[in-house]
Amino acid sequence: MTRLAATASALVFLASCGPTTAPANTTVTVAGKSFNCRLAMDDASRAKGLSGVTTIGPDEGLLFVFSDSADRSFWMVDCLMDIDIAYIDPFGFVTAVHTMPKEPPQAEGESRFDYEKRLRRYPSGAPAQFALEVAPGTLAGLGVRRGTRVEFDRDTLKKLAD
């Protein structure tokens, strides 16, 4: 095989392996409702989450994707609105649901350490690889609870998570 043919074969093979960069959004369906979700797939985007956001549309959300399944907890650092969260295991089942109310902002003279220390943590209840955040009241309105099935392209996202 010539060098050119070998290179062409390698490029065709790589192209057939699917995307190598993460998409910006994905569709997540839970309890028959679909959400267009931004993705948080690396440390920086997961740390930012919905900090600073004042509204989430009724069909919008943020899906956190982790490279592994573990016990997790989220908090409301610099969040300006209440948020619903559903933790999801690697198989697509909800492990816990919370409505997280916004917290009072960091007070003048309050250290960052003291501010973060006083924030409530919301646990996953079991190992989770994903977390879905949507507008407050949405998950309860849909009847989402532990064991509810959530549909999205889990396998592709797992491979792309940092």
C-alpha cells in the first residue's frame, strides 16, 4: 500500500469514529418533555453551571456530564434564581431530585470561604454521572422522582466528557 493510500485509509477510519469534540447542546427528554440543554462537560463549565443566570426558558436546561459515576453534591454558588436538579446515573435513571432555592449573595466583608461554607449542599443520593438543571418547579410538575427514566445520548457524551 502506498503512503498516500495508507494516509487516506487512516483519515476515512478516523472520520467514521464519530465526533471528537463535544457538541454545545443536546436534547434531553424526561417524563415526555424535551429540553434543549447546554452542556457542561469540563471542570470550568461545570464549576460555572448556571451562576449569574436570571432565567431559564421552559424548554431549556443545562446538562452536566462527568467522566465517571460518583456520589455528587451541588450548591448554589452565585446563583440568582431557584433551580430544579435531577441527578442521573450512567443508565439514565434519576437518583435524586431537588429544588434548590437561591441563596443570599456573598455579604460585604464575608470571606469567600465563609460564603461557600454556609451554602447548603444537594446530594445525588447514589452514584450519578449526569445532572440536569431546569427551571424551578419543572421537575415536580412533570412528576419526576427517583427511578424516572431520562433519555439522551449518554454513551456519546460519556466518551467526550473531561
